[in-house]
Amino acid sequence: MRNERLMEEKVFKDPVHKYIYVQDQTIWDLINTKEFQRLRRIRQLGTSYLTFHGAEHSRFSHSLGVYEVTRKIISQFERSHYPDWPKEEKLLCLCAALLHDIGHGPFSHSIEQAFEMHHEDWTCRMIRGDSEVHSVLAGVSSDFPEKVADVICKTYAKPIVVSLVSSQLDADRMDYLLRDAYFTGVNYGTFDLDRILRVLRPHKGKIVVKESGMHAVEDYLMSRYQMYWQVYFHPVTRSSEIILRQIFRRAKQLYAEGHVFRFMPDPLPSLFEQKLTIEEYLLLDEAFIQTAFAQWTLERDRILSDLCGRFLNRKLYKYVPLEAEDVEILDLVRENLERSGLNPAYHMELDFPSDLPYDVYRPGESGEKMPILLLTEQEKCVEISHKSEIVRSISGIHKGQNQLYYPPDLLQKVLPQMDQEVRSFFARRG
Amino acid sequence: MRNERLMEEKVFKDPVHKYIYVQDQTIWDLINTKEFQRLRRIRQLGTSYLTFHGAEHSRFSHSLGVYEVTRKIISQFERSHYPDWPKEEKLLCLCAALLHDIGHGPFSHSIEQAFEMHHEDWTCRMIRGDSEVHSVLAGVSSDFPEKVADVICKTYAKPIVVSLVSSQLDADRMDYLLRDAYFTGVNYGTFDLDRILRVLRPHKGKIVVKESGMHAVEDYLMSRYQMYWQVYFHPVTRSSEIILRQIFRRAKQLYAEGHVFRFMPDPLPSLFEQKLTIEEYLLLDEAFIQTAFAQWTLERDRILSDLCGRFLNRKLYKYVPLEAEDVEILDLVRENLERSGLNPAYHMELDFPSDLPYDVYRPGESGEKMPILLLTEQEKCVEISHKSEIVRSISGIHKGQNQLYYPPDLLQKVLPQMDQEVRSFFARRG
Amino acid sequence: MRNERLMEEKVFKDPVHKYIYVQDQTIWDLINTKEFQRLRRIRQLGTSYLTFHGAEHSRFSHSLGVYEVTRKIISQFERSHYPDWPKEEKLLCLCAALLHDIGHGPFSHSIEQAFEMHHEDWTCRMIRGDSEVHSVLAGVSSDFPEKVADVICKTYAKPIVVSLVSSQLDADRMDYLLRDAYFTGVNYGTFDLDRILRVLRPHKGKIVVKESGMHAVEDYLMSRYQMYWQVYFHPVTRSSEIILRQIFRRAKQLYAEGHVFRFMPDPLPSLFEQKLTIEEYLLLDEAFIQTAFAQWTLERDRILSDLCGRFLNRKLYKYVPLEAEDVEILDLVRENLERSGLNPAYHMELDFPSDLPYDVYRPGESGEKMPILLLTEQEKCVEISHKSEIVRSISGIHKGQNQLYYPPDLLQKVLPQMDQEVRSFFARRG
Amino acid sequence: MRNERLMEEKVFKDPVHKYIYVQDQTIWDLINTKEFQRLRRIRQLGTSYLTFHGAEHSRFSHSLGVYEVTRKIISQFERSHYPDWPKEEKLLCLCAALLHDIGHGPFSHSIEQAFEMHHEDWTCRMIRGDSEVHSVLAGVSSDFPEKVADVICKTYAKPIVVSLVSSQLDADRMDYLLRDAYFTGVNYGTFDLDRILRVLRPHKGKIVVKESGMHAVEDYLMSRYQMYWQVYFHPVTRSSEIILRQIFRRAKQLYAEGHVFRFMPDPLPSLFEQKLTIEEYLLLDEAFIQTAFAQWTLERDRILSDLCGRFLNRKLYKYVPLEAEDVEILDLVRENLERSGLNPAYHMELDFPSDLPYDVYRPGESGEKMPILLLTEQEKCVEISHKSEIVRSISGIHKGQNQLYYPPDLLQKVLPQMDQEVRSFFARRG
């Protein structure tokens, strides 16, 4: 295995961790690949910048942050000489931490839904395929790219390595909570990272938390809970994601119908035909998508141009909350919209929070994320919600309201002609 | 004059000022114009994100910040009932503060140099011309757009109004120093804004500083000084701006020579022909420019595709410091480069810090920025450098090194064939 | 009613609120009384500085902070012109906020237990009695001192005035959570004060919270919960308070027995005889108490001198957790201690967290604190735990372990001679 | 040499450095001595709490902070394997850093002036003499106490060890600037400690700064400059120190005259007779001094009781600035005061800033502090003011105004009877 120590440590100024320290030639080379540099052009929080104007930070900065948190955890483990820590896996952990997000596309969650892509697949495709990242990793040893892909896909043989990068208390979440809080400016995500790092312990193939650190973990989970409801699930962000999905859907449909677009450079055709190569995927960043939208505001198709204008100029949809008993009214709304010359396929959209990409901590669920374990003074492992009423309470909360989103300006014009029932339905405020 | 007070104050979460408060319908409507929303797609610090990965913040957020600082200053003046403050100018100040940057193009300083544009002109063109911003302003009163343009162009009759938005201690700088420090993560720009706001006084048509606030102003100027050398003039940022300028120059030249580009959508032709309309200018954001660069990495012209790849993948130029006695060597370098098959018009570039877009405080200079005046206990106004040795010392510093930038990878290949004199010149480290 | 506006606003630099603004002559005069200045010599967190070395902040700074939070709330109410806010009560609220703690004695909770004093009584005694504070208040109007006392005693006719200073979401707690977090350095108490201030509403004689502010209140209550367990109930602090109480108890006992102390200046005799005058009470600050302890380390009584040395040099007691079934063992421990020459009245002490001076939010309880009410969009008031699962969960937690504290050094020496049962009891770690 | 590594690292929560890490048994034992615990009862900033109410922090917390900064520097040196760093001196450096202030008395600068004491002498006396600290140090090796004293007295053979604890860029200053800024709440002291630590290098027996770190050092010196003028030399603090000195002077004089004090417990007599033992010195903390002052407010001597009341209740002296030409007037003022029944020895006092206990950076001066050296790329050492205009300018500033302090209330009463010249002198405002 080949990895040189850098002659002089490289340093990135980072607002969240103050500095990010790079000590290995391999890490330095990975950061300088074009696949990793591309992450500068993908925002960490997708459309959230339309809700929180500070949230323009990139997946590049987050990926460096995950690397740095991982580096700090491992360096704490090494300093304390914990026998359960497999020292030989350090570089593997650092590489997986750094690269775990390189497959993310522009406005990931929306584009993935529209085109049935998965960023995890793209991450592994880049690591295994013909890429600069692959070359750097293969320089360490011939099986190293495969090992990194295994860790990211959670199939690596040693779960302790996987759990550093991906678990309920992993470097990924620790960085994004702090980072998203910093750049949005909300107060919530600010748990005590130093304290949490101090109470982590490698223990029989897992990473656990010293019982005396329970309150620090409660605080972290509480931050997470607050960030979800205040930031990640913010209705304005939901609305802009709905617009995004509709744009993708409309454009895809037009393309399928043979519509001639005034703007359709590579790699758009391959995207619509779902046959992107790695080289094409690298061109597909948020600058490109926004440029396409800006050009499409001039398209003849009125639905597409309207949607693109909404997204760019932040004329978003508003929403009405939907109660369980509202099922029947939806058909009536559809009918009324159609009758008024609007298109129910685009001018209304249901949003179910259960589709949400982020999860609240729920230890009982079937998800693949490893739960948080406390290590008692008697050296037993106990899942945290058995000890903490706070965690139990957060885990149990199944919040989230179904909502119907609609274009308020277009609706306004036709509302007077609609049925009384529909009119009073829209009179509820979101 | 028509301006309604909003029924309920609107609030933006902002990491720098915690919250930004909007109380006037006019301000709210201006924010929602497409010209103002476009500022989301222009970074505040141009290419600095290639040096400081956090610096992705937009001119949208900065413009809101300038508005908020102005609002705070005025509200302080009103609360203290200072007789020298013209209360009737409040809305005008707020609008000018909010809009002063709407004319900025993508990567402003570089694109302006390449295409002889001026963002101030575009700002006034948008305010006076056929735009959503104009409509909103004209709704206040028919001469209101002109007044706003006058304030921004510094031709408005009351200098106190101009100086709020544009002077050596204006809302613009106070916001950008704090904001740029926050998003880059450097410690320097963090002067005490609250303290400065408390010592400002309207006085005989000017805004002055109570003498007891001198130390707070020293601290602000020191922050500014540090931000220039640590952030704004950082050599990596200089290098990326050089690449940018070269891309613009090369593309312009190719266009003039009739080269057929594989990617040349509107408004690129109008940009090259310097005849952009407002509508076209709105399409010209940083997403568009980055997309053009990404597409041009596939152009046949090797100089253009190489430069675009460098910019996107951060393979920047390095530099050698230039001493006064190096004048002769430059011709030799040019000759050697040419002989080696490189192109001195693109593969080397001189950088003179005197071209820098930011200025250090220099009270004696001919610049149009109003200097900082202290108001003594005897109610006299004294320019601050007469009282403060610190300010005197900062003002006197004419720092900055001339530098020669070059592509290290390309040079490396041909260096062995070059003259000994040139070889030892490049052996100096930057 | 007489109250002059200060010609020029006075300002205190404060680390928590940045600045504290004084605008009324009455407030300024109150701050300069000797009763208020005395609060500089009483720590906000009693003995917590022995656990968190930063926690040396005084009740003086906290009292200014409570005043400032109250001022901010009222100024927000006035700016929004809420009709339910009784504007004429502003000065009363500010005075009550500023003075609510002036009756606190040194190491309040411990000294009150030992000598059956109540700081609320002393606060009212000072406000009503012959004091500088009384003179200043009487200068406003003759019944003003009585009104201030009424607000602090919660007997004032308008509950909205009382609830600003004393309720589950009052200015008192908002300041102390932020302040104690700042000075101890823990991360927890940092909820978003600005956000909470923005969602408070005066409503039909109460102060309520706009429903959309529920998450901000959850965050505040969660901070409070964390502060209790991490700071206020910290076992080291409990231990030092036990030592304190024992010192007071021992000295009181010796005094009653006619012991001649080498150090017994005024007002100690009056304290022991429970007949302190206001003038004497003012002398009774933490400097005085610490000096007495330092002098008493030289007393002949070995129990007293040992306890005083422990307190000063931080040689505290350790603890064993007590389970329900341990009731019988306590008698055995007492017996064993006595047999070994120790004194069970001083060399062991039970600590029940139910005696704790701070309360977790429990809406159902009989306490006099007004609960937190949410104001729904339909203008109904709902107690927050009906809407928030988080609050419900925190309220339900009856945590806290009974503990037996003991001097580890003294016990160590005699442990070998003790009964096996007692030995294994002490082998449990705290 | 004996020093055990602690089984488990001990940790102190610290607001400035987040955590302070103790890894050596020796350090742990030193912290638990009564001499070190006494530092909890000595404020770091003396009387500054009367100006900045947050400034109640103790020398205990500062001493831990100096230790922690030293630990971080050394751990950086060890991690980078710098050959010029003498590894064997680590424990010595840490002990000297921790203990360098243990000799400080209450309100150090004032009491030292009044009683001709020097805290450095007391520090060495405690380290060498019969003390708990001595025992712990002697446990390392018999000559270890002497070595620690040598480092603190700057007589240790290796200057690199001395300069860590005491130089123009030492751990002492780095901690106190950050700490004093934190607790006072001023913005100024917040330079980038991490950055400075990263640019320090051991080099040929000295600690130097990599040239590229010059801006960080400029920022540190600028912080220092601002802290001096904003905090350390604040006129209110100067005034309270004058009162302090006068109290000490008056009490000493009365004692010499045989006055019978109502409060004169040990160790006051020894203090007045300048024959304190270590044991007595330990009793002499700020609680004791404040208690004496409180008791002395009841003394018959009116000058003493008045001064003590002023100090406790913050009724301080005000000042008039003194120009060079004012020399003659002082005699007239003295005469007038005497004539009016006041006492010029106590009711006026000149304050010369040249007596100030803190120094601005002045490389040319004869002081014993090692200057700040930059290490150029050519491995040469250059004193920083040769490279930095900012530093040059700060160093050259000889600011500071002579001032005459006086009791405004007492003066007010007699002013009408004074000479016109004196009356107009006092009409100048401070």
C-alpha cells in the first residue's frame, strides 16, 4: 500500500472547523481531481438557498468537513491507544469520508426522482470506473478503489469502518448539521462536537458512546430534530422542490413527444434518455441546470417557461394543509382546475412528508443505519433510547402534514368561477 | 409619495445580522423583482471561492445586508432625534442601499475589463429603464427612480444621503467586511458594528463619527486592511481572475475571427458584440458563464479549452515575484515561451496590484469617496488620520508586489530547453 | 409620576447582550444605589465556580441582563402597537426586573436553608424599608415602591406585568440561561433569544407565544433541561453546597453553645441570632463569608476548621448513589462512622434532588409560575405541552438520584475497620 | 525524574479554549494545591469589574489557560518533529506556565505599589519555600522546584523555555488577551490563536514566526493595542485603582500612627509591617481585602471610611486632563483644596500613564521581553517591525494623557469658594 505523508501539511480555511488539515498525498490528490472539484458546483442544500439566502455552500465544503471530522475521530482514537481500533484502516476511512458524496447530481433529490438515478450508484461508478479519482485510489493499491466503494456501499467487512462514515452518529451528519446551521444562520445545529468526539469509543467492532456522554448525544439529536423542522422540511423549500420536479417532468415529457427545444446541449439528451456516461455526468452541475432553466423561460411551451421563470425568480407555489378527510375534494379540485383552463398535472401537487429525504432518529426502524449505542460502566452496550427519555420522545414523533401546493397567482384569476366547496378549501391558509 | 407600511414585518434569517427586517411594501416588492432575484446567481466575491471554499455567498445576501445596516443607522438617527438628519429621505436611502449592486455582472471585475462594461452604468440603466425595479420605484412617485439613480451615481443633491451608501465608512463596506469574513471563515473582518452605529452622527450634511468612537473606527479600518491582504488580494484569487480574463479575451478574439463555437447561445453573441439589452443582461449570470466554460472545455481551440478546464478544475497558474530590475527579462521570457511552442499572450501574465479593485483607506487621494470625519467635543470635524496614528500608518502603506503568472505544468515540460537566465528566474518561488 | 429621560443614553458593555441600554434617570439612579452595587459581591451561580471555573459572574450582571431583556420585550411590544399591552406600566416593569434579586444573600440557597431566610422577603424589605433603593423609587411617586414590591411578590393586580418578570418564559430565566451558559462555557443554553422575543404577544392580560414560534420555545426549554443536568445539578456543585450548609450548621451550633470564635465580626452575631438589620445585611456578601471561612480554618473546633479548609481548597466530598432499598444501610453507616471516631452529623449527608432550587418545566404542577401558552391562528390559547411532544417528554422526566456524600480522605483511613456491608456499599462509584 | 501519565485525561470546561486537558499527574496535583486554588480568589483584571461587569474572572482560570496554550504549542512542535525543540523540557514548561502567577496578591498592582511587594518574588518564594506546590514539584526531582523558579525568573539556561512563558508573543499574553476580551465582552482581543500556533517555530534556541504568518501577528498586536486602550487603561479602571491605592496608603498611615482599628485581623498587621509569611500571604485574597474595606466603612477616620465606601459602592473619582503647561496650577489646586477643608493628599491624585503596568509592543526598548522574530524563507531572523509597517506604527505610539483625579461630589460643595483659575481648570471635562 502506497501513501506518502505530505512534506508540509496542507490547510484549508473552513468556517465550521476553523481549519481542515490534509496530511496525506492521496487525500491531496483526490481533492484535486476533476470529479471532486465538480462538487463545488453542487449545493449542499439544493434549493434551500431560496428559503435561507446564506445556504449557498457546496458539497465540496461539506465533503472536506466530513473528512475532517473523520480525521479528528481517528486521531482521538489513536492518541488514546484504544485497542479495538483497527489502525491500518485509517487511510481507507479518510478516503471514503472524503468521497462519499461525489456521485451527487444537481438538486439531487429532485433530479433523482425524475430520472430514476441514485447518487450512491454514481459514486461507486466514479470510484470504480475510468476517472481521475479511480487513478489516485488505484495508486495506493490495486484493490483500494474497490475497498473504498465497499465502505461507501456499506458492504465492507468491518462494520466499524462503515459506521464512521455512515451511522446514526456519523461524520457525515455531524458535519452537515453544523455546516447547514452555520450557513443558513439558524441557531439550532450547534451541538458540542468536541464533547461528542471525546465520548466516542471503538468497542468490539462498533463505535459506541461512553454513557456519561449521553447528554451530549441528546443535544445532538435535538439539534437534528430542530434542523429538520426548521430547515430541511421548510415549506418554502418543499415548494421550490416541487417546482423543480415539475420542470424535470415537463421537459422529459416534451422531449419524449419530440418537442424541439431552443436549448438542448449535451448532456441534456443523454439525461432524458437515461444513458449518461461519467464524462457527461461531470458536465451536469447546478450551473448547467440553472442555465437550462433560464434559457427555457424563452421556450414556446407555456407550462415549461412558466415553471422555469417561477424557479429563477422565486415565484413559488403556496400550499393548503390537507386533512385525512380531504381525499374526496382533491378530485373536485382537479376537475375545477381543468375546467378553468389550468393543468392539474402541473398546477397542483400533493406533498407527503413521508417522502422526505432526511430521517429523524428512529431506533426501531428497519433502516440500515446503525443505531446509537451507549457503553455503560459495566461495559454493556445499550441503545440510547432505552436510557434517554428525550431520545425516546423525539424518536416517537411522526409529525408532518400532507399539503397541496398550487400557483397562487394563476389560481387567483380563476377562483371566482370555481365551486364553493373548492373556494372554501383554498381559503384555509398554509 | 406612496409607500405602504407592511401589515406584518417580513423577516429574512441572515447569518451576519441574525435577521433582516422589511417593513415597507416598496422594499418587499423590490426584493421580489427578477432583477433583484438575479443577484442570487452572482457571487459576492467572484472567484474567491476557489481560495476560500465557504465564499459562495451571493450579491443577493450582501444587498439585503447593506439595506439592513442602512436601516439600522437611520433607525438610530430617528430614535435619537438628531436634528441634522433629513427624515423624509428614509425610503430613498433604503432603496438606494438595496439596489446599489443590481447592475453587477458575473465575475464582475474580470468581465468588465474584458468587455468595457461598468456595473454602475447597468445599475442605473435598470433603475431608469424598462424593468420590474423601475415599475416598483415609479409606484412611489414618478421622479423616484431618478432620485434613486442619483443617489447611487453620487449626484444626488444631499451628500448625507449619498454618504450612507457610499463613503469610506458606508453601509456597503460595513456589510461586506463582516459578510466576507463570515463566509470565508477568516477571523479578521469582525469589527464591532453595534459600536460603530452608536457613534455615527448626522452633522451639517455629513455623517461623522463622535471622537470617542475613534478606536472603533481604527478597528474597522484595521479589519479592512487585513481583509484586503488576507482575502481580497490573495494570490490564488488573483490567479483565477487572470485565467478568467484570458478566457474572455480568447473567446472574444476567436469570435472576432469568425470561429464557429459549439456552444454560443444568447446572450453570448450580444456580449461579444457589446450590444446587450437589459433582458439579455439578466440572462448573463455566473451559472451561465460557468456553463459556457464547461462546454468550451470541448472546443477545438486548444488555448480556450485548456483555460476553461483550468478554471473549472482549479488547475491555476502559479507566480514568480517580479522585482523592479526584472523589466528586461520579460522580453526574454516571452521569446523563450514562443520558441518552446507556448503562447506568451496567454501562457504568461503580469499582475500589478495597483489595478486592484479594492482600496485601502487613503484620505489624501483624489478618489470620490468621502473621508472619515471625527466630530470633536468642540463640534469640529477632523479627518481621522489627523488624530489616529494607526490610520495614518495604514493609509501610508503602498504594498503589493508585481508578479508574473504562468501555467506550471506547461512550463515544466519546456523549461529544460530554455535559457539559463530564464530557468533561474522561474526558480524563485512565489 | 416623575421619571426623566436621560439626556444621553447610558450603555454597559455586556458579553451576553452586547450592550445594555439605560434611558431613564430612575433606572440609572437605582443601579447606583449601594443595595444594587452590593450584587457585584454575590455570585449568580453560588458555588458553581468550583465546578466551572468561568462561573464567577455576579447577580449584578444578571440583574442588568433581566432589565435589558425586559426592555427589549417592551420595546418590541411598543413598536408593534399591540393593543393588549398596558404602556403605562413600562417603568414599573423595568424597575421590578432590575430589582427582583436585590435581596439575595451570599450563597443564597445554602444560607437560606441554614438560617431560615428568604431572599424574596429581603428584596421586599429593602424596597419598602429605609434604603437608597426606596428613596429612588419613592421619587417616582409615593406608591411606586409598593407597586414594585407587589410585582416582585406576584401580588400586583395586572398579571401581564408579573409574568414579564416571573413566569415559565420570563426575562429572568431568559437571561440566566444565556448568561450561565456563556460564563461556564457550556454550549447548551444558547437558544435564539431574538426569535423568542419576536414571537411573544401580549394577549388578554397574559403574555403568550405565537404558535409558529413553538419550535423556538421547544429549543429554549431543551436548553433549560440541559442546563439543569449539566450545570445546575452537577454533583460537584451539590457537594460544595453540602459543605457550605454544614459549615453554617456547625458554626451556628458552636455559637449557640457559647464557643468563643477567633473571628466573629459584625454582622455574624446578628446572623446567628437571626435578627439582621438591612444595614447589616448589606455587609453580608460572599467576600465576607469567604473571609470568615478562611479565618475559621484556624479555629480550634476541628470539624469547623476542616470543613472551611475543604471549601476554600476544593477538597470536596464524594458520593455513592443511593437506591430505594438502601434505607436500612444508612443506620449501619452512621453507626460505623461513629464507632470509627467520625461524626455522622457532618461526615455524611444525604442529598435528595427533589430539594433542588431549579425546576424543570412541569405545566401540571401546583407551582405559582404561569405556564407557557401558545396562541393559535384561531386566537385560542393552548398550554404548550398539548401541542409539543418534546415539551411533554421533558416535563414528564422525574430524574435525579438520591446520593450519600462523604469525605473520601477521612473515610479511607477508617474503612478497613468497618463492616463488610458498609465497605461494599462505599465500593460503588459515584 | 518522576511524572506519571494520568490513567484518564482530566478535562476542565473553559469558555476560551473550550476544554483544558490535563494529562500529567504532576499538573493535576499542582492544580489541587491550596496555593493554586487560592488564585480563584484573585481576579485576573483587578478592579476592571467596576468598568466591565463581566470581568470577574480569576487568575485561576487564566493560569489554566496559559498552561493550555503552552500545551498546545508544545504538542504542535512535537507533532511536527521540529529538531530545534528540546523535548525533555515539556513538563518544566507546563509547570512554569501553570504556576507563573501564583504569587499575585489581591489587586496586585495597587497593593504592590503601597507595600513594596513583588508578585514575582512571592511566586518564587512559594515554589522554593514550604508549600504544597513545592512538595509536588520536588516529587518530580529534587532540583525541579528550582528549575521551575528559574524559568519564571527568566534565569533558566535555555531561553527557548523561558520565551514560551514570557516573551512578546508568549502563552501568558495569548491567553489573557482572549480571556479578558471574552469576559469583558469587548470585540477586540479576538485574534486567531490557531493560526498563530501554526506559524510558531522553534529555531536555534528561540521561538520565531514563519514569515507568512506576519499578518496573524499583526492582528495579535493590534488586538493588544486595542485592549490596552479600551480595557486596561480605561479611565474608570484607573480611577478605581487610585481609590485602592489611597485606601492602602491611608490605612498604612493610620496603622503607623497607632490608630486602633475596629477590624484588624491577621494578616493585616503583618501586611502593614511588611513581614508576611507564606501562610499569612495565602489568607490575603480579594475577598479578605473587600471585607476589610466593608468593615472600614464604619471606621471613625473619615478619609478612610469615605474611600472604602467609594470603592464598594462605585462612587469613583472623576478626572481633568492635564496639559504640559498645567504644572503651576497644581500647587494652586492643592492650596485651594486645603483652604476648603479637603485633603490634597487624598482628594486629588495625578495619574501618569507611564506608570502603566501593561506595555505596548516596543522592540527598541530595554525591557527584558524577547522581541518577535520572523523567520524568512532564507532562514534568517528579522525583528517584526522591520517588515511590518503596522507594527512599526503601533510601536511608535506614545499615547496617554496625564490626568488629575478628584472626588466630584466633595469638590462640588467647595468649588464656589475657589479661585477663578481653579474653577475654570475643573470646568474642562474628562
